[in-house]
Amino acid sequence: MNNVCLEYTVECVDGAWTVWFDRDNPGGTGDWETTSLAIELYGDNMCTDPSAIQVHTLDGIPAEDTDEIFLHYSPDIGFVCRMADQPDNTCLDYRVRYCCPANPPCDGEWSQWFDEDSPEEGIGDLETLATLCEKTCKRPSAIQAQTIDGIPAELTGDVLLSNDIINGFACLNEEQDDEKCEDYKVRFCCPEQPDCDKWTKWFNTDKPCEGLDADREITAVIQDEYPNEMCKNPLFIQVVVAATEQPSSSTGQVFLHHDVDPGFVCLDKDQPAGDQCHDYKVRYCCDEQLNKPGQCTMVPSIDDVRPKGYCYYDCQDDTDCQGKKKCCASGICGTICMDPVFICFHEGVIFQEAMAEKILHTCSY
């Protein structure tokens, strides 16, 4: 075996560590924990371009402290311990983790990291937009949450009550097997200017697939299919890749249309090197406040609207609610999407829709 100087990189700079992977055992020819197989086997739990690798034995001993000889120890190839290279012809059992980029696509700028709460205090770790609204943008387009040690929230095994751009991040201690959440930090993607006070939800009405030659997100079609969730006079359009939130402007693809009128169109035939269009989603900035018909009904029970005893925001306004549902106040604090009621008067008495239809037959809607 050639004498090879191996560099052991254990710092994760501007990134986040994955969970530990232990794909192989030191049987056969050795312990092979390769990067290519990690990418193939672990999907969203692994990135395609790790910047560092860390290797421990299953007992937690750093590989560099074991005095064993390694064929490979790099983020590009991964880790390989061959039994034939060892004086005793055996390898220990190793696990690996990778440093992955901590900057997912953002159609603007990421905010600073916020760690305003701790699972040691109160009912869990609550990093919600309601508590952070004065410190970050009101309408973020993405959220990122990880432990204070840099582990992505979705890889911790914790049960999360929310991790979204409406309510923010919430983990409740009583939902965990050990009755304690990890300590998390969050940040938000704040869209580029021009700023918009009223975004619609994201729409994805078309998908490029075999046999089709384009991804078409047409404004008139969206207005027709989603009359309660789309405004009549949008000011401008925003387009990102559906799976990754990557802004359309940074994909390098060519677009036939990218405006409010007629909407967004990407044709396969226009792409360089014969590439296929990505699957895109769009949303619109509206010049009017969408207010769906009907009124909010009486406040539901406290258990329905304030899960586990804190202010939960299911929506910010009617646009965040699907179909005909309205964004209604949920008692002491918070909001919830609810089916509307339609009030009518008959001889000085207020009737709700169901009673009016069944008894009066006089109210028109």
C-alpha cells in the first residue's frame, strides 16, 4: 500500500451536518461508507455536494484516533477502511456524516438566525412569526429550521407542530417520546423587492412530463380554476422551481413568457443542450385584499383553535385558506381557516344559512 497523507476535515463551515449514516459493516473486504451510495440511498437526508465529512466508530471515537489505515477519507469519495490494509486484518465499524450547504434557494435574502425560545422554558420551542414579526419580513417565502448545533429540523426525529411560512416553527415537548424538543433556531427567506403586501398562495397547474413539451402556468387558467384564491388584477408574478424553491431567474433556462399576462411558459425546445423544463410554481402580488364572501362563524372550542395551549396561526388572511374557507380569529389569539356562514334577516331575526334555507326560503345568496 502506498503511503498516502489523508486530511481529516471535521469542521462544517457555512453548512449543516447530516444525521449519522452507517450503511456498511466491516464484513467482506471492509467498511465502505461511500458518498455516492449515501446520495443514492438517503435522498433528501443527503446533499449531492458535501463540503466535509466526519467519521466516528459506533462508540463515538473519531476515526483519526483509532490508528487504523484508511483507503479513502474525503467528502467527494467518502470513507473506506479495507481489512487487508490493517495489521490485524480487521476494521472497526464506522459511521459517517456530511457537511451540506446551509443555504437552500431563496428568492431574496435570508434573515438572521433567531433563537428566541428554549424547550427548557414553557411548553416547547416556539419560534413563530407572531413573536418574530417585528424582526423579520411579514410574508416570507421560505423557512429554515435547525438545532443550535446545525442539524436540520427534519432530521432530528422530533415531531413538529409547524415548520411553515404562515405560523413559523413550533415543537411541543409533550409530543416527543422523551417529552423534550431539541433547541432550535430559525430563519426566513425575505423576497426581493419590489415588496408585496399581498401574495397569493403558490399555484402549480401544469407539470412537464414525458409526452409534453412545456410547463405552462397561465394567469387566466389560474383565475378560472381558483376564483376564491386568486385576485382579478395581479401586479406581478413570481416563479420558482416547485421542488427546490430556486428562483426561475437563476436556473439558466429560457422562458417564452414570464409576466402577469399571459403568465409563465417554459418550452422544452427553447432549452440549451436539449434539456427539459423544470416543474415550476407561481404566485401573484395582488393589488386588492382578497375577502371571500360570507362571515366567520362563532369561535370553536379552545382545543380546536389553540393546539396544546398556545397561539397558533393557521392563516394571515383569506388567501391562505383553501377553497371558500375564510381566515377567522380563533378566540383569545391566533387564527383558523373555517367554512363561512351567510347571515340574513327576516322580520327582525338573524338567521344563518342552513336555518334560512330550511325554514324561511326567503334569503337569497
